[in-house]
Amino acid sequence: MSLARLKKFVTTMTRIADNASDDDTWLRAARPVLGELVAVDDWLPDAYAAPDKQYYRQYLLHCDPLERFSVVSFVWGPGQFTPIHDHTVWGLIGMLRGEEISTPYRAGKDGGIDISGEPTRLVPGQVEALSPREGDIHQVKNAFDDRVSISIHVYGGNIGAVRRHVFQADGTIKQFISGYSNGAVPNLWDQSLAA
């Protein structure tokens, strides 16, 4: 296991951050870079791929020191899913291992929440984009009930510290800050993590 692919990805993302002026620029520039990262599944350290029996895990892989972007591995145990939620910042989801299903939602006319399109099934190597301007409310679930799935997410901020929202069927909206499953920001470049 080598962190070389992830280091290359973070370096490229940092260069994009130095020049990106808006969400569209970010998404256009970062999408193929994330696609290249998730095209090969030989780089994610085991510590950032460990599932939990009860809850999905959100492991921080890297946060830009200026919080212009963060990189997270989402680890889905069998059958696990998120509540319906938003992000408030741009995002990219790259499927690394297994598959997941993302169902888009929007605020309904009656104050509730409605499905706004067909679910998308992500397979390894595929990348999906999210933007608050175009709708970033969705629910995500592991497509499998018998195995783990892992996706790599990139967000336009430190997503573990961003105030976001969970939407319930009756229209109730609750704010939340997700944090990370691995607690404090890790030193991902420590080679002992690759063991």
C-alpha cells in the first residue's frame, strides 16, 4: 500500500485551489482528478476503510490548511444509509469499492421533502457532482446488504465543521455538524498509516 496516489491527488487539488474562483471551476477541474484517484483501488489505508456495525463512517483523509477543500472516505457497512441531508458547499463523490445509491431530494410545496429525480447508482471509478446552486439534498445508501462499500468525497470546505441540515419527511429541518469518525485531523502522510 502506498500513499503516492493520494499525495498526487492532494497536490493537484491544492493547485486547483490556488486558481479556482467559483464552484463551477472547482467541479470542472476536480472531477477528472477524483476520477483518476478512484480508478485504482490500491491506496486507501486500512485505518480509513474500517466499517462500523451500526453506523457509516466518515474518515478525514486530508483537509486543506485554508479549508478550501477536504477529502473524506465514506465507509458503508452492509445496508447502511444516511438521513436526507444537504452539504451547503460543492462536492464530488467518487466510488472506490462496492456501490452506492444516491437519491436526490428538494423542498416540497407543502413544506415537506420530495424526491426530485431518479436514484443514481455509483459504481467503482464513477464520479458524481453536487452543488448547492443546482440542488445538493440527497440520501445515500450502500447498494449492498452483504458487503462494505467505500466512496471518496471531496468538498469545498472542511465538511466535518460545516453547519448543514437533515430533512425529515414531515418537513422538520435540523442543523448538524458531522465531524469525523477519526476525531482530530490525522497526519495522513505518516507512513505508519499505510501499514
